[in-house]
Amino acid sequence: MEQKKQKPTAENETLIVSRRIQRVSLHLSPVPRPLHQHDTQEQLGLFPCARSAKLEVETEKLSLYMRGKYREIQEKIYEYFHARPELQTPLEISKDVHRELCWRQMYGLIKEAGIRPLKYVVEDPGKYFAIVEAAGAVDISLGIKLGVQYSLWGGSVINLGTKKHKDKYFEGIDSLDYPGCFAMTELHHGSNVQGLQTVATFDPITDEFIINTPSDGAIKWWIGNAAVHGKFASVFAKLMLPAQDVKGVSDMGVHAFIVPLRDLKTHQELPGIEIHDCGHKVGLNGVDNGALRFTSVRIPRDNLLNRFGDVSRDGKYTSSLPTINKRFAATLGELVGGRVSLASSSTSILKIANAIAIRYSLLRQQFGPPNQPEVSILDYQSQQHKLMPMLASTYAFHFATSYLVEIYSQMKTTHAEQLVGDVHGLSAGLKAYVTSYTAKSLSVCREACGGHGYAAVNRFGILRNDHDIFQTFEGDNTVLLQQVAADLLKQYKQKFQGGTLAVTWNYLRESMNTYLSQPNPVTARWEGVEHLRDPKFQLDAFRYRTSRLLQSAAVRLRKHSKTLGGFGAWNRCLNHLLTLAESHIESVILAKFIETVEKCPDASTRAALKLVCDLYALNHIWNDIGTYRNVDYVAPNKAKAIHKQTDYLSFQVRNIAKELVDAFDLPDHVTRAPIAMQSEAYAQYTQFVGF
């Protein structure tokens, strides 16, 4: 006869729960047993050279060198949100509640913490980008909403308008009294801004512009701040003026106009304005994206943002720029700050993902040698190959985007023509390259943390979903890389015509000469560590690859143009051109990394950064070793040596990985992933799932 189960007593239940918590805690963070380091390394089959002494890294010095002069403003933002837990975004939150929380987060930052970003958009762009980066670390939706208000809406008024617009709107935008939108994208046109269909027709009788949405395809779509909070919008539309010809109007090209959307007191939609909610999105649900339709909306003539083109009272058009294309280029050129901000913010998100995944991998232990304790999963070569090159790339991106912010700031203050071209090309390339890399890396980090990485509390899903759209807005990545390729081909042509190359492209002059000669059969076989870790070898290899791709792209385009025409030839060579653009950006990133390492004043910090830089460079060369082998730039013995050195560097970077991620200096409430914290936090994790 089956025995009846005894009814559990309160004491027994307490004992059972206690044992379960203990077992889970030990599973998540086992107590290590003593083991000699030499024995562990032998059992794991590590390189003999990997047993060398670990580099000493002073985290504070490394962090100070990385974060520089904007550390204070970021600390202020982190401290504000740490002191206001009610403003921290919970895991489970509805779209509508998230939107209101995001508004309260931004409102608190401006009104309570005293952060006033708009002046920095003009006076100190680096500080503005640091503010957006810190806000995005708290909640990516907050970073984007700040960007819409200050960089897009505020930036368009400041950069495309004139003194009268700044005098009227600056304070209201800065104080959040005038929340606004940036209404460029339409249902049928996103990347092709010149194809926008919204029209602004001048009425000389009333001295007004009439804004109209002529078709469903012209509805402004995905407009941030529009669905709930926006009271104004910078609306991009074709400027139509009365004419005496058959058409009756002249199309002067796309211009920007300030259009009020809602009553300042009642918040009701104004006559002729129709606003719809774009609804729940894959991510960024704290941002209220909406759709706008305009029906005979009249605005004063003064609402034209007239820096590059103006209309007089009698309907005459004047501009310092002679053509529609030049005016269009100047208008878009003033809006590249959004791309700079996204490249910087994407790097910040990659730092957070790195910190969570690497800290977890250091703590998590699985398997091990027979009769020995389990080992950290970061001691496995496969885990190192996933995460250490990614950590190296994160550092590389940090220094490259810092350089981009620096030259962007110079451009805004000096308006130097050479810098304008440099910033335009580099911002397009870095935004595309960094955001694509981060999007892929977020999935790798999730996978590297196993099942625990799938828990929402550990942030990878939220980061991945919120960041995903970074690859699309402020310019689709594929389109931006084509801009970079087009610039490279233009520079290539100038090189052979004896013209001056832009700063970022200067290396092409020497590198193309090297490419046009045959690879040196002697250096192709050099495999010594000193040679492989020589920055000159690394940078020459990157630049050789770019020059080879550029030369072959130019030849292919010339060939196909004869039969397919310009557009057809470009499309036939498109994948080649995208690879060329990526190769160029990788060369620029490495050059800036090397330069930053060499400038570092502290010897131990410099040694650590050199190690990381070498891993970044050799890992990229190894990943594209086929290209180098095909042209005998690298002999078989050298290719093998590069592979071996990449493995060795991954292990050495693993030895200082904790210090490297600690140098990001991200507070716990920003990473806030229990799996990435110390063992006492695992109790919080187990409690979260109900133990």
C-alpha cells in the first residue's frame, strides 16, 4: 500500500526553501577550492607564453584617460537617477506608462537636476553628447527623447534658422516649455529626402505659407514626440512659390518650417493638424512616435527657417547658394550632429553589454579538469574569442567616436570647409559601422551568458530591442556606407588629378602608391612578435586592403558603366562598395586607436591599451586573412603566426578584462544586471524569480 505523504510543517518548508536557495547560489557562484595556478593552466591547455605575468592596470587612471573632461556632468546625471529610484524604468511597463515615465525623467533632468542641454548643442557639442550618452545609459528611450528635443527640434531651429528664430524659441525649447518634433520622414520617403512630397506654398496675399499633405504617402511618419508630447515641429517640405509660367508655381526644393501642432495651454490639436499614434514598437516605447497629416495649415512667413534661403514679402526668393542641390547639401550638413550622437551612444550601449557579459563570464563557473573545481567560463578559448575582440572593438570605437566628437565641435566653431567634408564622411561611416557592430554584439553577449542572459532582468533583450533602430534612423546604414564609398571614389579621382585630399583620406596618397607596387616577398614572411605588434605593420595592412578595394572598385565601375550606365554599374558593384566603405572606416578607427595609445602619458595604462589595440588590429587581419593571402601580402607561415598571436592576445586581455570593463565606470544602477554583479547579488536574482 502506498505511503501517504506527510503534510509539510512550517519548519520543514523553511528548511526546504533554505536548501533550495543555497543550492541555486552555489550553482550560480560556486565556492572555489584551492588549486595552483600552474596546474589549472596545464589542465586547460593554455599557451606557455600565456603564463607570463599579468599586466598591472590602475583602473582609475585608465578611466580618467578615457572619460576625460565630461566625466563630471555624467556623474551628475547618474547620481540624480540613483537618488530617484521612482524614475528608474521597471522591467514590466506598458507603452503608455513608459512614455509618461520617459517624459518625467526628461522633465526631472531639466527642471530638478538643472541640466540645460541646448546651449551645449552650440557652445560645447562634446558636453551635449556626454549628456545624451549618460541619459541613454539610464534608459535608451530617454537618450533618444532628449536627442529629439534638443538635437533635432532644437538643433534645426538653431542651425537652420536665424537670429529671430533663436530669440523667439531658444528659451522655450531649452526649458521644455516648447516640446517639439523633427518631421522629415514620410510614409513613402525616408532616406530619399529630396523626394519628400509635403508642400509649403507661399500665399503673397496673406504673407503666409500653407502646409499640405498631398497624399497618404506624404504623411509624416515615425515622428518622435509627436504622438503625445510635442507642441511644435520642424516640418521639411518642398517650398513652392507663385510663378508666371504654365505650372503657376516654382519648386525651390526642400526647406524646413516651424509648424505649431498643439495649443500651448489646452494641448489640443490645432486646426488642420491630424496626429495619429504609430503604436507599440519593437523597442524605444518610451518615445511617442506619431504620424502627422497637414490640411491647409497656415503659418507666418517668418516660420521659414531661412538661413540658406528666404522669401520676401512680395514672394521673391533669395539665397547665398545658387542651386537646389547646394542648398539641400548645406541643410543636411547642419544635421549631421544626430549621426555623431548615435555613434557615441551606440558605443556606450556596447560598453554596458560588455560589462554585463564579461563580469558574468568571470563569475560563472562550468566544468573543469577531472577531480578539480569548475573553472570560470572566461577561461575557455571559445568564450574569449566571443568577448575579448569585442572588448577591444569597444575601446577602439570609444576613441574613434571621441575623435569624431572633437572634429565636429571644431567644425561648429570654425566652420572650416575641409572639416565639414571630413565630419560628413566620418559621421556617416562611424554611425553605420558602430551601430551595425553593436547590434550583432548584443546578441553575442546574450548568447555568451547562456540561459541567464535571456532573463529580462539582465538587460540584453531590452538593450537589443531599443538599440536595433539605431541602424535605420539618422540615415539607413547601407545608404550611409554608400556615401562613404562615393567620397572615397571622389578622393581617388582627385589623387590622380593632383588635388588635395581631405584629412581623413590623406593616407590614400601613400597607400595607393604602395598598392600599385607588388607586395614585398621578404616582409610577407616576417612572423616575429615584434613585427606583428608593430603599429606600422598593422596600419599598413588595413590601408593596403582599403586601397586594393578602392582600385578594383574604380576599375569595375568604369567597365560596367559602358554597358549599364552609372546607376546600373553602381548597383552591380554595390556589395563591393559597401565592403570598401567598411574597410576604410576600420582603417580610420585603428589609426585613431594607435594615436591614442601613443599619446597616453601613464606607462601602465599605455601598456594595457597597446595590448587591446594589438588584439583589435590582428583579429581584424586574421578575420580577412583570405584577402591578404590571395595577393601574397601575407605568406602561409605569417598567417599562422597572426592566428597564434591573436589567440595569445585574447588570453592576455582576458587577464585584465575586469579592469578594462571597470574603467568604463558605469554605476551599478546603470548596468543593473544581477548576473554581472558580485555573489551577494545572486540572492536578489533568485528572489526575483520567486525563491
